[in-house]
Amino acid sequence: MDQESRYMETFRQEAYEHLNNIEDALLNMEETPDDQESVHRLFRAMHTIKGSGAMVGLDVMVGFAHHAETVLDKVREGAVPVTGELVDLIFLAKDQIKVMLDADKTGYDADPAVCDNIVARLHRLLPEQRAGTISSSPESHMNSDMPSDSDKKTIVFHIRFRPNPDIMLAGMDPARILDELRDLGQCELRVNTQAIPLLDLLEPDKLFFFWDIVLTTNVGINEVRDVFIFVEESDIAIQTLEHESDQENTLPDEMLLDREEVESIKDILRKQKQAEMPVPSGDVSGTDVKSALPEQKILEKRKTGSDAETVRISSDKLDKLINLVGEIVVIQAHMSHLAEDHEHTVFTTPVKQMGRLTGDLRKFALDMRMLPVGSLFGRFRRLVRDLSSELGKEADLVIEGSKTELDKTILERLHNPLIHLIRNSVDHGLRPPDERERHGKSRKGTIRLTAAHHGTRVNITVSDDGMGINMPSVRAKAVDTGLISEDDSLPEAEIHDLLFTPGFSTAREVTDISGRGVGLDAVKQEINALGGTIGIDSIRGHGTTFRLSVPLTLAIIEGLHVKTDGKDFVIPVSQVEMCEELKRLTLDKSDTRNMIRLKGDIIPFIRLRDFFGIPDSIRSVEHVAAIRTGHYRICIVVDEILGNIQTVIKPLDPLYRQAAGISGATVMGDGTVALIIDLQELIRCVKMDKTKSVDRRIFMRD
């Protein structure tokens, strides 16, 4: 990738973040029209997109964004009220900007007719004194920020713009900023070269000079500050001066007194007893003096900067880092195994130290991939807004636990399942406002999206306060489609599970939103593929809750190391409740079902030996691991339980990826390969009678 492409990609990623900020601020404005902070946040994001777009030459996008920015500027001033029409138009503008950003990748650019229509509708929101034809052409944004009111006071600003030396390396062009200042009014520039080093020390890719700028304009200081929003890592001092007509009353030496050279200037003035232009001396250069000539008395000084530094790293590099860390974990486990076998005390201490360091490295590497779920959940506010409006309903999205962190890969793969669940809640769960009132509910429904850590897993719920699942309707549909017979008596949990059957839907008609019976089936498949579980709780008349449980990460997990017939297996330890010796437990084989009495409960069990077809052998003692996965409790019977281990998940060869009950493999400390048990798939296979070791009727929710 060449340098220009890297700059464009950096801009695109930053622009996506600003578009998310725009969407979030718009939703806040819609809920609280008087929220000035959201208005300012919205304006800054739009202005930054416009300014940064100019840096990389996206002139069409810049011109379009400028019109939205102009309207938002009037909203800041109170000249344009926050209305539903305004929010809708800015949403449309935001969507068109995203289309423009994605044009290189998708091959589809924004429709000029759509953009012109949005611009025209935005223009109609402006006060009458701003009337006039607005075009979405790139040139239309020039000078349009200048107020048309001739009676407005003219202000003179002194600006010292000292860019970060690495500004060019970041793809920023200071000339664009200076051009934008010229658009605001009469602008006089003086370049300061005193910081340029000697030729031997000069770095050609860095910027060492800065500017003193005198801007005469009739816009406010906020508009001037906004020009520098996207270069806030630079040193910027903006000083507001008196009215232009008073400029002649202040002498040049007085103008300098409040500048950062003030002490040196005072020393010069003490030596010079005339009111003429000061002579450069000491730390004050001729450039400093010349830059003060057009100024007036300085009233305030503003300097912005940022001590925090961040580095953008591609997800591919993070994935490679995790893979390397995984290899180190495997090698460290091998070394520990060798040290134990040979019992060389000289190796004991360094191996233990390496183990601790490897653990820390693994933790920090995984932390780098962790993102707050709020970065995903926040996107659904727009979905609920648009969907409820389309269906003629009223709904709020309440988000809880937004700071809960989850692996980036899992977070991305949760996007589509959560969209399905939220659409399902709005479409099926919530009723129209009038109908809700007839049932004693508020007109506006609530969709609640929550996340919380639970050990090494994250529990996510999507709930609504609608009418709940109509159990007789679901059962009747299942009978009609042949899933169950009229005589089958199913508990509530199994009736809920029917909703995840491919093609199953209770909708009376197919719409753009639902009715084809593929949503919940796709959700369950994706959650299972993540090693997660999904279940449903519903109370008729009160609402429905979908409960998801997913692992924190898919890269490295804690596992329970077990053996059967000398073969190694790993069970995800996050789903293990307890372990016991089988001889201590009571077996119940009545009605051909394998059951175990465990602490007063009768729980079904599966022998790994039977499931995988391992030849039987007589063992005096077996061990059992009690598992809870979703709403189910089962026991897995093995020959030996060896303890907890850290496992680096490796994918199976394509020839074996369809193997039932296996989700992957890992390399043990002694170099042998252990298979990782997929508990959800194991239960599914047994319920579908792929093995006769356990009858499907025993898998009941506790």
C-alpha cells in the first residue's frame, strides 16, 4: 500500500468514528432537543469530516458536508430549531457521506440527485436572510460561512498555529487549514522560521516552521476554533482582539506585551525610551516583532494539546500477535512438562519465571483485542428508531453494561445475531401504541440490551416489555408443520426451542422485516459457532427475553484436561460445575436412560467412549464432569480428569471440520494433540439420535 492509500485509509477509519458520533449525537438530540452538548458534538464531527476530507482531496464530499455543517452552525446559534425533520435530514446526509466513503470499495457512489434533494431540504431550514440557491458542487462551500448581515461587528483575531512536527506524516496538509481561514475573511499570514534547525539536523519529512495569522472576520471565535478541530495535537493559540476600528489606538510594542515573548519585550522596552517599533534583541527575533504589527491588544490566549497518544493497529496484526502468543504458550507448557519429567532443579526457577511472563503476555495480548460492547450496542439505537417508525410503533432502546469488554472477533460476529433479535423484539414483541394502552401498558415500548461478565463468559440479554410468546400459537404452528404431533406434551423450554427450527415462523404474512423463518435459526447457528448458548424466557403479557452466553475470547481458553482410553480431550472449564468419581454416584438405567444421582438431582450422562465409538474396557473407577450449558445440565463420563490447562485453539483440517461434537484441537505440553469438546454440538447430536447412548427425552431444562 502506497503512502497516499495509507492516508486515505486512515482518514476513512477516522471518518467512520465521526459518523458513529454523528448518529449517537442525533439520537440524543432527538430525545433531548435542548442538549447543547450533543449539538456541539454533532457540529464538530461534521466539521472534522469536512476538513479532513479536504485534506485528502474528496471535494464532492466536502461540498456536501459543508451544507449540513452550515445548518448545524445555525442550530448552535439557536437560529434553527431541533425538529424531527432536521434530525431526519442529518441522518440522510450522514448515510450519503458513508456511501461516498465506501465508494472505492463498493464501486457505488452517492446519487447526485439524492444529494441535491437533501441539500435543498436542508437549505429550506435556514433563516430567510440566508435564502439563495445552494448547489452541492464542490465549489459551493467557498465563502458561504461569511455572514450576510453587513451590520455585524468585525473582529480581529491573532492566531499562532504551530503544527505538530509530524503533521505531514499523518497525512495532514497545513495549507488546507490556511485556505479555510481565508474563507472566513481577510487573512494576513507571517511565517516564523526561528525553529528550523541547522541543515545537518534537518529532517525533511518534518515541519519546523509555524505561522502568526491575523484574521479580520465577522464570524465568532467558535467558528475560528472549529477550523483547527482535526489538528488538535498541534499548538494553537487564538487571541480575540478589539474591534477593527480601534486598531490604530494600540502601538506595536503594546501588542507584544501579552505574547509569549512578553518578558523579553519588557526588558527591551525598559532599555528603549521611545514609543517606536522595538528593535529585535536577545530571545525576540525580527519575525516576532513583525508578526505583532497588524495586531491589537490581546484579550485571551487559548492553547490546546493532547498528552495521550494512541496508535492505530490493523486487526490482522493483532491476529498475528495472538497466534504468536499462542505458540509461546504451547512451547512454555512443553518446557514445563520437560522440567517436571527430568526434575532438574537448575531449570525449575527459570521455567516458573517464564510461565509467569507467558501468562502476563497472554493476558495483555488478549486485552489488546478487547473492546467495550457499547461500541456495538450503540449502533442499534438507529435501528430501533427507524424500525419502530416504519412499523408505526414507539420504542426506546435502553443499554446497560456498555463498558463490558469482549474480544473484537466475537463482538463483530455478534452484530448480525443481535440485529435479528432486536428486529424480532420490535416486530413481534411490541404492539402498536393504542393496543399497548388497551393492555394497560405505556404507549412507548422498551427494548433492553444488557451485557455483564460471568466468569470467563459474557452474558447478553435482549428483552422487551411486550405481550410475550403466544405458546398455544407456537405449538399449533409446530403441529401444522409436522415438527410435533398433536399428542406430544412438551415443556415450555422445548416449545421455546421450536422457534429456532429452520423455516419456523408464526408470522401471518411475509414482510421486509420478518416472516420467512430464517432469523432465529441463523442466530442460534452463529451463537453455537462461537461456543455460546442461547435461550428464551417469556411471560405472557409481560414480555420476552433472549439470553445469550458467549466466551470472552476464541483464541485461548481455560480447559479441563480429561482422558478416555488414553486419548486426550479438553472440556471448556467455564461450563464445568463440578467433578466427581463415578463409583461414588448412583446410576439409574431405568427406561433405557443413563442417569446419575448427583447431590439429590437426577442428571443425564454421556460416556465419551460411547459417543466417539472407542472400544470398551473394564475400569474400576470412572470420573464424571457435571456440565451446565444454557438451560441444560448433563454429565460427561471419562476415564481420568487431570486438571485445568490453558489451551490454544487450533482449527481442524478441512477434512475433519464436520466431525460431530468437536470444535477444534490443541497441542499439549508433551506434544500430543487433544480434541476440544463442543458441548452444544454434543447435546444436539444426542438429541437427534446420532448416538443411542442417551435418549433425547432426558434433555430437559432444569
